[in-house]
Amino acid sequence: AGTRTPLMAGNWKMNLDHHQATHTVQKLAWTLKDAKHDYAAVEVAVLPPFTDLRSVQTLVDADKLEIVYGAQDVSAHESGAYTGEISPLFLAKLGVTYVAVGHSERRQLHHEDDALVNAKVRSALSAGLVPILCVGEPLEVRKAGEHVPHTLAQLDGALEGLSAAQVAGLVVAYEPVWAIGTGETATPEDAQELCEAIRVRIAELYDQLTADAVRVLYGGSVKSSNVASIMAKPDVDGALVGGASLDPEEFAKIARYQ
Ligand code: PEP
């Protein structure tokens, strides 16, 4: 990962209410403390449901935890007649660092297209949040051998109109859809192929300095038993972890992959 600080981000999806969130974050913090985790060496983030964020903020502030937190989605708008949406400004007020944008479950189940993903990336950036931009191909695209162009087209769409300075601060997560929640993990070579292709594309669109600054994560059935081999790849700068992040002891092991 060079000079890039690895990031381990736990996407809880629609799991754990605010009581369970408090318990889970406490347990994660204790487990990492026992293991003398160096947060400057590997950043640890949780992405709970919106309704948990206030509780997580209170706990992180009260106990001065080094765990950071994020949201799983954000509105493309700042305020107004958008029933059910959450403004990036509201998230910023809650001390949120990261926001996942364009997760495959949002793309598939909520029909989010590249234009909306781009608008959400801009919205997050305008409020000072760091987007975790999710890209990756479904199984039929991989079977057809089109996974690289498919994923890079999603990347191009999401980055439309962004400056090099904005892109340098982004996190991109390569998440092959066929590996999400399926127990089927991409091989370390598959993860490296796409994480490298994403970085090369950013160098083409912007410059090498920008590409070297962007953190590119792998996501898809990451567990403590497979994380080390994936993290050994030079262009993989961390993991976006779904199911395994719900168990704080397992997630702590993932965060301490070395
Ligand atoms: C995810 O939700 O981003 C994810 C990678 O899920 P899982 O780890 O459960 O495959």
C-alpha cells in the first residue's frame, strides 16, 4: 500500500439497532485496545445505519475512541423536499468521516445509476465527507470477461467533473457483486487486477500523484482467514467488510491482518 494508510471499514448494512451498535462499537474498541491496535497504522471505521450514528458519536466522544464512523448512503441534495433522504450536512454535524456511495445493493435494489452516484459523491465532498465509492461487476459481466471495462466505466461516471484534489482524497472500493455476501471471495490476484486497474485509470484521468494518493479497498466476503493474502497485494489499501464486521472480535482480527 506504499505510504497510504490502510483502511478497514465495516459496512453493517441494515443490521444492529442503536443499543446493539453501542455494544458492538464498545466491544470492538476493547478488543482492539487489548491487542494494542495502532490506529495510525491501520484506520478502523464502522458504517452503521443512520439511526445509530448519534449513539456511535456519543460513545466515540465520551470514551475518546479512535474508531471513526461513516454512513451507508447520502442524499445528492443539501435540503428540501426530499422525503426520507439524509443530507450530507446532517452527517457532517454528527462527526461522520466516511460515506459509502454507489454500493451494489443501492445500484441494484434502488436503481442508482452512474449519474446519481456522481451527484452523491459531489454532495458528500461538498460537506467535507470522504466518499467510499463502490464499483464492481456482476457475475455475468465477469463470465463474459468484461469486468475491467465495466468497473472502469462506473469509475469514470462517478468521477465526472471532479478535480484532482477532490479525487486524491477519495476512497474507492472494488466490490465484485458476485463476492458480496456470498461467501465467495475474489482471489488476491482478482482483487489486485482491479485495484491496480482503478489506480491506472485515475493516473490517466488525472496524474500519478493523485492515483498514488487514492486508497483502493477490496470488498466481498472478507474474513480474518483471507484478509492477509488480499492485503499483501500492492494496490489493495484495505477492505470494505460486510457480514464479518457485525462480529466485533472477527472485525478486530480483520483490522489486525498483519
Ligand atoms: C459489503 O457489503 O460491502 C460487503 C463486502 O459485504 P460482505 O463482506 O458480507 O460480502
